[in-house]
Amino acid sequence: MKSFGATQTSGTVDPYSTYAAQAALVLLSSIGSSNGTRAGVASQLLTAKVINGLLGTFSINKNGDTTSNPVTQYKVVDGKSTTFKVITPPLTLVHVS
């Protein structure tokens, strides 16, 4: 049995585990701030604001999109994917209809 906090056999942590943890925190906060109904939780989710969270400071808009939109670029070497760099495109590149 693995102990709490043990990493995968490759010794690496899944790069998306931080995103999953932040999503869980946002959901739990939204549940706590809601009136207990599904609609209440959804309303809280769609107006969530995170300050200094695991992924930094961001909010979620009425469409469920975040104001922080980093893009991870990966490099494959010898069949293994590694993070090359993370960029955040400027808002001027995003079309809002």
C-alpha cells in the first residue's frame, strides 16, 4: 500500500493534479456559499473569484470560463512528454461575442 503523498512509480507527479485540486477547492467553496440547492451551487460557481489560489488569482465567468488561460506546451523526447513552457496568451487574442 502506498503512503499518503507517494508519487507514481515514475517519480513524477501528474501535471494536472494542481488543476484538479484547485477545481475541488472552488467547488467546495461554492457549495459552502450556496443555499444548498444545485442551482445555488451553480450560481456560486459561475461567479467564483479565487485570490492567491493554487493556480494564482482568477475568476469564473457566467459561461464557466476562467480569466486565467495558461497554455502548456509539451516537448516529446525519446517518447516521453515533458513540460516545455507555460504561456498565457494576451486577452487581445481572445474573441468575445
